Amino acid sequence: MTAPIPVRRRSRFWLYAPFVLIVLVAAGWSGFWFYVQGQVSQTLDNALAREAQAGRNWTCADRSLGGYPFRIEVRCSSLTLTSARWGDAVNVQTGPSVAIGQIYTPGLAILQVTGPLQANLPESRKLNLGWKQFEASVALTLSGFERLSMVMAEPNAVLSLPGSADETWRASEVEVHLRRNPTRPATDNVMDIAISAKGSVLPRLDELLGNTQPGDLDLQASVTQSVAFRRGFNPDSLETWRAAGGQFELTKLTSVKGAVRAEASGRLMLDSAHRAAGEINAAVAGIDRIGGMQVGGLMSGLGGLFGNRQSQASSTPGLTPIPPLVLRDGRFYLGPLRLPMQPLQPLY
């Protein structure tokens, strides 16, 4: 009798191999995620230490890191900044905040902040800023800061001044964008700024112009020698900026408030006494009164009188160019006429 041929047992390697591979990949990814989480935590600690050495103390209450498997999230139950760089202590605090970064885009972070923002400012001033929604994004490269974008829905602010009535402001939406200018020479260290505000209501301006309609504003500008503000906005950075010949180049400012329209451009800087200086060219329409005084005819008259001596700020039909507004030696000049206004005070 012929012995039966033994049946060859099939290998089950390929049956289990995909599952083993998935487990290995998951374990490797988990290890990588926890490594990145540790690096982010260490980077934050180092950044906070550098800020403290520069006189700015940040506190992220109840800090936690999460977001596994594809994100890194840094959460704070509140975010506080205390700084003494302006002489008097400045304290700023917000509600819960979260910064989100994707593992596959390490140079991009999204920031979401819950209001309100409450600030104690120099000279006993207090600011309370609220909003419906606040989101910002920051892009960084190996060479440093690249761009910042911020969107705030329905912001509203109250500034309290000792001995004075509160000043208020609100808008339906505000956007702020900053980016490093890629076309200007690197030695100029130019940062482009774009700010837009829709539905803006500022009662003090309403009273001045006799116009209570909400306004829209669009600003485009550039700041040269912006590297001076790498460590914040304070007297030291302002002095560094001034000494380097930094300028605020107002490319175009457009403001529409009902029938009132204005466009402006110009340059501002700081003089040796730390006061704002420069020249603004503007064109306006629809301004009949300022502070209760009839000025409609005066605006047209000044525009005609000095119109041939100035570069027009706008070619928009219907706008009347007015004499340049000049800030010089702490005084305001409209063309050659010195305005009866209080002298400018040093910023620092």
C-alpha cells in the first residue's frame, strides 16, 4: 500500500504580516509624536525663559499638550502677560487659549483665544476688549518669522481713563495681516502690514464729524528696519528702530463713513526727541463739519489754494486733495499753517 503524500502546510506569514506592519507603524508614529511633544514642551520652556529675561513674563495656566495622533495642541485655561518695559507695569490677561500645529506642517500654528482681554496699562488706564471669535495663524521658517494673520469677529473695546469718560469702540470684523516683504532689499528689513475694519463705530469720532454711521477702513503700509521689534514693542525697540532710520510707510489708507470719504498716504518716523514726525497727504469728501464748525467750504478752498503745491494722495474722482499734514518739532502743520493743537509728547 502506498503511503499518503503529506500535505504541505501553508505559511500564515502573509496573513498576519499586514497587521504586524500596522502595529509597528503605529508604535513608530506614537514614539515620533511623543518625541515631538517633548520637543515642543522644551521649546516653549526655553521661549518663556528668554521672554522673562527680556522683562516679559508669560503665564499659561494649567498648560497641557495633546492632539495625538496628527496634531500638537497647547492649551491654557488662561494666558497672562506681565511686562515692565514701559516703566509702569503692564498686565494683560485673556480667557482659555489653544495653539494648534499639524505634525506635517511644523512651521504653521493656529491660535484660538477666548475673550475678554483685560489689560492694566500705564498711567492707571484699563482696557477691556471682547470678541465673538478670534483666530490667528503664524508661519515660521528656518530663517524666522514669515507671516501673521488675525481675524476678529465683532470686537468691542472699552478704554477707561482716570478722571475721564470711558472711550468705546466696536466693529463687525477686523483683519490684520503681517508678512516679511520678499521684494525689498534684505538690509531694509521691511514688514508689510494690512489692516481692515468693517462696521467700525467710534463715538468720539462720530461726535467730531457729526456722523453716526458705521465706517470701513482699509490700511496698507510697510515698516522698514522691522527687525528692531523682534523682541517686542517697547522703548528699547523703538529707540533701536529710530536710530536705524526706520520709517512707517503709509502706502494707502482708505476710510468710508457714510458720505464721508478719505484717502491718505505718507511717511512717519521718530525724531531725536522721540516724537512722531513726517508728512501725510490726504484727499477727502463729505466732511462738512468738524467739532461743530463748518469746514466744508474751507476744505475745498484749501485744496484749491495749495493743490498745485502738493502731491495728490488720491486720483479717486470726487475727492478733494488738502494740504499736506506735517508733523515737525512736535507741532502739527496743514501746509504752511501751524495748527492750534497741543504739542506732541515723546512716545518714550
